Amino acid sequence: MSRVVRFSLSLLTALIASALVAQDVSSFEKKTHVKTLANGLAIVVCERHEAPVFSFYTHVDAGSAQDPKGETGMAHMFEHMAFKGTPTIGTTDYAAEQVALQREEATYLTLQRERLKRVGRDPKKIEQLEKEFVQAQEKADKYVKKNEFSEIVEGQGGQDMNAATGEDETSYFYSMPANRLQLWAYLESERFLHPVLREFYQERDVVFEERRMRTDSSPIGRMIEQFLATAYVAHPYRNPNVGWPSDLESLTRTDAQRFFDTYYVASNMTIAVVGDVKPDEVFTLAEKYFGRLPAKPKPEDLHTTEPLQVDERSITIPEPSQPIYLEGYHRPDYRDPDDAVYDGISDILSDGRTSRLYRSLVRDKKIAVTAVGFTDFPGVKYPTLFGFYAIPVQGHTTAELQTAFREEIERLKTRDVNDVELEMVKTRAKANLIRGLGENNGLAAQLAIYQARYGDWRELFYNIDRLQKVTKEDIRRVANKIFTPTNRTVAVVQTVKPAAPPSGPGGGQ
Amino acid sequence: MRERIYTRNIPDPTSTPNSRVLAKCLLIGWIIVSACGLLLAQQGWQQVPIPPLSSFKPQEPTRIQLPNGMVIFLQEDHELPLISATTLIKGGSSSEPAQKVGLISIYASTWRTSGTEKKTGDQLDDELESIAAKIETGGGVDTTSINFNCLKQNFDQVFADYLDVLEHPVFLEEKIALTKRRLETAIARRNDEIDSIANREAAKLGYGKDSPYGREIEYWTVAAVTRQDLLDWHTRHFAANNIIFGIVGDFDSKQMESRLRQAFGSLPKATPYDPPKIPVVGPKPGVYLAEKTDVNQSEIAMIGVGIRRDNPDYFAVRVMNEIFGGGFSSRLFKNLRSKQALAYSVGGGIGAGYNHPGLIDISMGTKSGSTAKAIAGLYQQIQDLLKNPPDETELKQAKDSILNGFIFAYDSPDKILGEQLTYELYGYPKDFLERFRGAVEKVTSADVHRVARKYIDQSKLAVLVVGNPKDFDKPLEEFGPVTKLDISIPTAPPRPVAAGGGR
């Protein structure tokens, strides 16, 4: 099929798809409603009566970028604590437990102070305090009804209960049978009205295991941590969201409470509910339950802005594992007028087997098994990075990948993308939007995120409109703006020790 | 009968322990007063009313069988202007030759990407991407598959391409080479991440290193696969009576049915697929160590033989799994994670396959320095499970989780379609899901205890540890003789003469 025919074909379908999107905004407006409670909490409700179930997504506008100094990992640590219950859930005797928890905390703070002393640290005293701390911990633990909060949700049919902490935001979500709407409103509001941070120090150890799994024991995890610490010098995006080990092992329950008091305020939270629910009913329940959260001003945002990079940065990470290549370029945050242009570039480079990087590095040059360019790493809320990542085919080097990436970047900077490519991106974005509307949980996440980030869930649709307006000139202009050597950070995983010698013939166990 | 199962009202929880809490508060001194006030001001969660779940009769797909034996399921879903479909063809990696392990991977990756006589795969990529449609092929243990997904208005174009790929694949050498490069690279990297080692070695221990369920792709088995093998596979398996087709989306079933009859009615018939008989003997008990020096966490997995899903004990096993290692409220999670803080990732139970036994897989990740402690902890949990039946509270919690969440097994037309395709493939009754619900309701504490004892025997488990032994809290020999697994990546096959090496 000739290019011309293909192009007109895609134009036609683009027109049809465009009509579909317009229709969807208006049909969505009929079934999607927003209400901001007096305390500032925003609720988005979208009706989808396909089955008697619903999903929700609670979005808290604080992520690891909000971790206080010396407390990296705190946003994530608090996320874990939000499963520990309340004064009525998770305890056999709250009053007695509170006394025990206070004792535990006082002991821990004394211990920590002693441990951190530069002069006059007393090992005996530390040993004694450690003993006391363990005893205090055991005492408090006696009152705990393990995981009662989760047990209620699961026992009532809750599905896929989980939470996530990113650099920008923290989210909590699950799905429930529709007749548990009120129970959900009760549980979710209680959890943020008066969370009890019980089992804090045990959970800190659990989180440390999470760090070992995701970062310490994984070559990719180790690389990403080093890469971000290299790409950023000032902004907290330089810190791992699970926390640096030394910070993580000295977080305290007092710190966590302070973090909660500052960031988990109604005006900093957005909730979306999608499914077999009636908006009026959700709003009434929201008033009743979430209306109890105290009204406090939205916390002040970060001051730190990443300064302009002065020269290329790079890091080589020696590893026993196979090579990996990653490079990134600073780009503005999601409110930048060119935000959609970055989406377009990323799609042209990476989406599917028609993408430039696949065709060039994987199919034609045969040097990579995976090669992608991606926008918005590690976050979106603050100036972030546009990254390139590749895994070389066995026998090829990361230097070859680097050269190939640079050629593709040069092509973006010096030659217009062709119309077919650009049209493909636009059509795909519209179709993907439609595909995303058919699932309660995915839709709840999207609505909450867009409502929180832009103050209007409709931006989910307008974002696609903005992408439709991206031109070839935009792509060249933006590529020339950010893809410069002095704006670049490179990380390479380099194999230091050859893989263990192949076992000879007959070499079994 | 079916209606009742789906429309059944879920009883409200009745207990009201709030009064007990209140009484206790009144007995203790002033410090509690504020807490009491708190309790009075709000009600406990049990006080929150739960109305009956509104009646819901999910729409079952229509099943038709063509004269040539092909089975078709149609499921209308008019919510969005989309249509998607999948074709399952019987026969997968469980019947690929041992010297050509990876054949199905290569087949699945090159079937669609090579395209047909009419259009190359690259041409298809261009055309489909320009209308945001997908046609993709896949391969699994028991089937190969080809599916599509498109906007409704592109159906004609996409379906024509789909049929062409389905019936006339060409398997281009260049795409075969591309896939082989990817597989060889994956082999070279298979020891980089700890979980990939653990998953692989667990399957090898559980099913045997030569079993189709446990064996690995190797450099020489990838090299041995030829284009002719792929063409032969297609010729052998592509026959109407080996195919199950399911379609879901925004269409009219009557019209679609005649369309499909026209498209598939003339497909040839062949001798029905005869699935391989694969014995599952289970692991050789003992402790196995795969050493990895660049980690500070051990991955531990206790492996044994599970059951098939058509086993009448499946329902009790499902409840047992929920109690033992299912969600946040399971024993493993509560005791080893929340209480002892030994793990972030912990869970497991008795696996159940549709046509062969799944594996018992009880696993956790723990810091190197608590490896022995974690193994002892897992043993303790297993012993507790075998010693006493669960109490009524635990049983109720587990059954409530399954039954109250049951609606999520059929809350969308495509999930229901997916279930029906699976039942058809493995010859399960089409009302298996409904039977499941009824059977779970009847499971007793004694049933749970009985199946735990019947299927789990600590002395028969293989204990796999992937980790860095120099940092372990105790040598693994504490738990019995240790077999060191050689995970180095061989470049040539072991010579058959040098037998005795393999297990």
C-alpha cells in the first residue's frame, strides 16, 4: 500500500476518532460530577452501571519529593502506616495501647539521641536502651489486632487493595461491591481522620526489606538510584523514594505523625469514585464522613528548583550483571506549554513496532533488544527528565547504543518527523483514551490525578486535544531545546566480572 | 439456579462489639475518657449499614459450534465503540520437542511480525498503528493464540488482516533471527535479577529440569529451531476442531455470527489435538542453594506438588490458601511480615492448574542475615497449619473474602468471556464459577485441616534459597543436607553419555 493512500486512510479514521472523543467529553460530563467539601477535599464521581461494583482512588498531593530533610522515605513510610488502623480498628484496648506507644516512642527517641552523639556516646547506655525499646515494643504489640483494617476490607469483598508512593503523589485504592459504599466512606475517612501509627518500627523493617528487594538486590534498581542522584544536585528527585538506608533506619513515629499532620489535610486530597454509584449518595456520604477531616490550608509547596546543569554528567556502575544503558535530559514540569510535545516525542520514539527506536536499534541495527525514550521520569510535578533506555543484544556494547541514540536524537533535531508518524501518535492517543474508559479502577485513578493536578478532571480529555495540536515544528524546536550535551546525564551498567565460566560438557549439579 | 447464585443477597455482619469496648472504657480511669468520647462520637465499622447487593445477572456469551468443529463465543458489550477477539489454538510449549525448547516463543513472536504473502509484518505494523488497532500473536504452555483489538469502525479492515495472519503465516527468516537475538540475550541475563533465578529454579525443582513445565530455554535449543519447524507447527495445529474463538464488543451478535460462520466455516478439520501426558512426580526433598553474591536479600521458596482444579478438594484448598498465604489478612502476612518484620514480600499456598498439578509454593524475601530465621518461621507456619484446624473466625474471614468479592469474577463481559474460553479449552463445566461459589460456602474448618494435611508434607518439600550465603545468620545445613545448584549458563548441551549428572 502506498504512503499516500495510507495517509488519507489514517486521516479519515483520525476524524472519526476525533468525533468520538468529543462525544465522550460531553457524555462524560453527564455522568461525572465534582464536589469540593467545605474542608477543601475534592470528590469526583463517575457513574458506570455495568455491574454492582465500584472502585475509588484517593490521591494525596504529597510524594517523596515532600520527604523532609534527613527523612527520605517518609512519604512512603507513611503510606505503609495508613494500613495500621485507627483508635477503633486494629486494637484490643486503645487506651492502654496509647500509653504503651508513648513509652515505646519516648524510649526510641532517647536511644536515637544517644546513638547520634558524636561526643560522650555511652555504649552501655545504648545497650540498655535497646533492651528497653524491645520490651516497650513488645508491650505495645500486645494490644494490636494484626492487620484488622485490611482484614475488614478483604472480608467485605474488597479487591486489589493497595497503595503507592511516587515522587509526586501518594495514592490509595481498592474496589468493592456497590452495597459497601457507605462502609468504604467510613473506613477511608477514619483512616485519614485519626490513623494510629502502631507497629511503626516493625513496619520500618518491612520497608527496609522492600528497599532490599527493589533497590539493593537489583542491578536495575541500583542503577536508577545512582542515575537520579547524578542527574539532580538540588531537587529532591535526586533521592530514592524508598529512602536512603541511613535515613530510613532512623525515621521515627514522631516524624511520621508530623508528616501526616502537614500533608494529609483535606485540601491536599482528591478522591475519585467510579462505578455503580449515584453521585448524590456519594456526596452525602462524603459530607458525613470525609467532612469530618479538619479544614487546614494546603501545605506550602517546595522552594527548591533544580539549577541549570553546567556540563554533561555521567556515571559508570560496575556490576557482575549484564550491561544496561540509560541517559536523561532535563525538561520542564507538566504545566509547561510544551508538555504535549514531549508526549508526542516519546510516542514517536517508543510506542510499538513502528516506533523509531524499535525500527532503528532493534530491527535494523540489531544492537538492542529493547530501546525506548520516555518522558516524565521520575515525576511530573517538578522539572523532570526525558530518558532513553536500552538493553544491548548479547555481544553489542552500550557505546553502540549511545551512538545510535544520538543519531536518532540528531534526526529529531534536524529533520521533520513525517506526517504519517505524527498522525499515528494522535490517533493512538485518542484510541487509548477510549480504551481506558472501560475500567472502574483505571478511570478512578485518571480522574483523581487530573482533578488534583489541574483542578479539573476534563483535562484528561483536553490533554488529548493539546496533543492533536502538536506540529512537526514543535517537535524539532523542543528536541533542539532539551537534547543538548550539557543537559544530559548518562548511566551505564558495566559488567566487571565475566559471567561464571560455562559449565563444560556433562556439567550438571 | 444460576440467577440465585448471582443475585444472592449478602448477609449483614451482625456482631456489635462496640458495646463491649464501651463497657471496658467505663471500667478504666480518666485517661480513657477522651478515647471513650471518641468511640461514642463515631460508630464502629460494624454499625455501618450494608444494604443487599442489587440483583445482577451477568450476560453469558453465546456459544456456537460450526460443523467443522470450531467453537465460537460471542459476547456483546456496547459500552465503548471497540471490538476485540482472541483465537486459542490447542498445543503449546508443553508439546514442543525437548531439543527445541523455545520453539513456541519463537513461533509466537514471529507469526504476526512476519506477516503474510500479501502484507509483510512491517506493513501490517504501519497500517494497524495508523488506526490504533492491534493484532498480536502469543504462545503459552497449552495453546498458541492470536488476538485483535480495534475501534468498531475499523473492524472490516482489521478482521481481514487478522484472518490472513491466522491462515497464511510466512515466518520470515529475518524475524526469526530477531527473536533469537532477544532470547539469547535473555538467556545471558537470566542470572541478573534474583526473582528470575528463584522462579526458574522453583519450577525446575517442582516439575523436574526435563519436564515441559520446568525446563529452560538454552542457547542450543534456540539455535535448533528452524523456519520449517514453525511452518510445520502451524500446519499441524491450525485446524477448525482445535480452535476456540471468542469475540467481545460493540456488535450485533446475529450479524457477527453470520460473518464468523462465513469466515471460519470453510476452515479445514484435522485429527484432534492430543495433549501430551506429562507426569508430575514432585521435587526431591532437601535444601537447595543458588548462590548470588551481589544481593543483601534471600529469596526463599518451599516447593511441592499441588493439585488440579478439577480436584473436589480444590474449593477447600482455595479457602486454605486464603487463610494461610492469601492477602493482607493471611497468617504468613500477619506473622512473618507485620509481626516479625522479616519480609516485605511473603505468601503462598497450594497451586492448582487446569490440566496438571500446580506447585505448592510458599515463599518470601528476607535480608541475608535472617535467612535461617525466615525458613524456621515458614516451617512454624506450616506446622501450625497442619496441627490444628483454623478457628471459626479465621474460616469466616477467609470465606467472606472469597464470597463477598465473588462479584469481581464476573463484573465485566470480557471477564465472563475469558472464563468461558478457559473452561471450554480445558473441558470444565461451563457453570464452574457458580459451582465454585456453592462449594466454597460449604467448606468447613475440618475440610481446611484435612486438605492441608493431605497435600502439604514438610518432609517432602524442596527448600530453595537464592542468596548470599556468607551473610546468612546460620548455615543452611541446619535444615538438612544442602545441594548447591549450578546456575552458570551453559553454552553447549550436556553430553548424553555423561549421564548421572542430571536430576
